[in-house]
Amino acid sequence: MADQPEYWYCIKHSRVETRDGCPNKDRLGPYASEAEAARAIETAHEKSEAWDHDPRWNDDELED
């Protein structure tokens, strides 16, 4: 995988970066394409919404 390009979304600078960008603590990824990395915030939001309604991840929705 080291030969394949990888992209990250830097949450500090709101931009897509390559491997030599900011520290990992400031970014999401890696993603296989620049387009996927550009959607990182939307993807994270979509996953969070899905988890909010999944009883395996949300104790509030577990049945007694």
C-alpha cells in the first residue's frame, strides 16, 4: 500500500493533504482518492448519524 497514493483531510486547515501533510492527530484518513478525502467531514457525519440510530452503538435505544 505504500506505493499507492493516499490522501487525508486536515481538519485544522480544511483541506486535502498527501502523506507529508499535518500530523495524523489533525486529520482524517487515509483515503484512496482525493475526492474521498474531500468528503471526509460529510462521511464522518453520515456515519455518526447512522450510529446514533443503531442500538449496538447507542445505549438509549436498547430495549429492556
